[in-house]
Amino acid sequence: MTRSPGVTALLEEHAGLEARLADPDVHADQALARSLGRRYAALAPVVATVEELRGAEADLADARELAREDPAFAAEVTELEARVGPLRDRLSEQLVPRDAADANDVVVEVKSGEGGEESALFAGDLLRMYSRYAERRGWKVEVLSATESDLGGYKDVTVAVTAPGDEPEGVWAWLKYEGGVHRVQRVPVTESQGRIHTSAAGVLVYPEVDAAADVEIDEKDLRVDVFRSSGKGGQGVNTTDSAVRITHLPTGVVVSCQNERSQLQNKARAMDVLRSRLQAIADEAEAAQASADRRSQVRTVDRSERVRTYNYPENRISDHRVGYKSHDLDRVLDGDLDAVLDALRSADRAERMARSGPAADEPRS
């Protein structure tokens, strides 16, 4: 039977979560209830497969015993063996270690790079692409801070992307692959002779962590500046110093928030972003120290690595990490990212399965 220690632990965890979620006191803390609900939902498919597999294995054992006495049951044995095999494969895939942050919401930073105004315009195109993709998936995009360029692009922009509900796969499960340098090849609007230029924008994606996360921040390590919000925002914009910029002096990380209406709200939101940034830095450092191989080419959030090229004249998009190419750039920029993200997720999953090895025990005859 399939009774590996890992499977047993997951079944016990699932039962424990079910009991906790039945406790009304847990739902008094919405953040806790959401976190538990997401984990419970993530384990549900594994539990269902385990139960189905165990039932099939029990039936197979009975059929084999009967077949020893009556050859007429041989066909049933063959049928059950054909059913058990795919179930074992499915369970093995489900038991592959997953990214613990897959259910998390994310913060996305897009910064212009080489190319001046053209790079800033491209940064705006990337933000629109992610916003349209989020809209397709029912996610919410909230602009936390933005510095616009003269032609309407973005020198830098930071947004929070959140998913409703308690789905086991949140925003991070999909957008974590977007970190890196995104290069564009096209004729800029500023080009008078029709020449194709190459420019780039940097994207940084990191999962949000809650206030209870084990991220130590000493107030003495912070410099807090306030300034007037700029850009769209309705009444109150450019009338009060409500926007907040926080600099973490030991790391040099700078975060800003100008979306909320009060200085206190903006500071609280900026601290959330800072906490997530510092956790992401710590995670990257830990992974790099454990093994250089752990910095997978499809999971990097390093903006120094060129990850994708957008070629407008050929309507082509190329992801350099997994060799993905397609000639539907217009659709991708309109938010249809499914195909390229599926390619990245498949490569990631294959790598994880190769590292993890067999996940389930062989059944007993």
C-alpha cells in the first residue's frame, strides 16, 4: 500500500487543518483563516488521489487473490493494474516539493533601463501586459508608487497583485517567472528615420509576506521620508505630504507608497512591501549559499539576467531560459501570457521532479 511517511504526514496535516477551520475562533483572524484555507485547498487534490489509489490497490490485491483460484478474474487484474499505474504517477507528481510561497500575492516592480524614453514606454507596456493578464485571471492590481516619464511611460512603477479567495495557487505561482531583464526590439516613437532600436526594462517580482513573518526590521535602520503624491488619485493629490518613502539603510532597499489617502496608511503599506523585499533577499541568499544549482534559470528574480525578448517587426516573443518562441507578440502584450508561462512552469516542474526522485511506495502484492 502507499504508506510513505511523507504521505502519512500530509494526510495528518490535512485532517488537522480541517479541524482548525471548523473552529469559529480561527475565522476571527481573517489572515490566519485565509492562510489555513489555502493550505487546506492545496492538500485536497493529494488526499483525493491517495484515497483513490489506496482503493484501487486494495481492489487489485483482492482481484489477484481471486485470480489465483479462478483465471476468469485475470482480466480484472489487468484492468486494475492499468488504473493503478496512472494514479501512482499522478501522486508522484503531486508530492513533488512545491514552492512554499505559491499561494501568496506578489509585488511587481518594473523599472526602465537602457534606452531612455523608449525604455520607459516599454516599462509601461509591460505593466499593461501584467495588468491585462491579472484582469483575465480575476486578480486585483494596485499601484503603490509610480514615476512617470515625459512621454507617458514609467521610469519605475510598483504594483501589488492580489488574488481573491483561498486558491492553492496564487499569484506567485504564475508571476514568479517574470523577474529579470525584458528586452524590446522595435522602432521607437522618437525615431524619425524608422530604425529599429533595442532597449530594456527590469522586472522584479517577489511574494508578499504577512506581518507575522519572521523578518526583523529595526526602526533605527530605517530612513522615512514623506512627500506629496503625484499622478492620478483624485482629491487630495498634491495637497498634502501623504506619500511615504522608506530606505532600509543596511541593504539600501528603497520602497515607496503613495496610493493610500493618509501618511500612516502609506507607511504601513510601504512596511509590508519592505518586509516582503527583505524576505525575498534572504531567500535568494539562502538558496545561493545552499547550492548554485538551486538558482534555477526559470525561477530567478535577478534583474541582471536577460530573460525575454519582444521583437515587434516579427511579432515574435522569445523566452531565453527555456527556448520558447512564438509569433503572437500582440496577443501576449494584451495579457495572453498562458502559453509562455505554461512552458516555464513545465520546465520548473520537470526540474523539481528530477530532483525529488520517487515519491510513493510500491504497493504490496
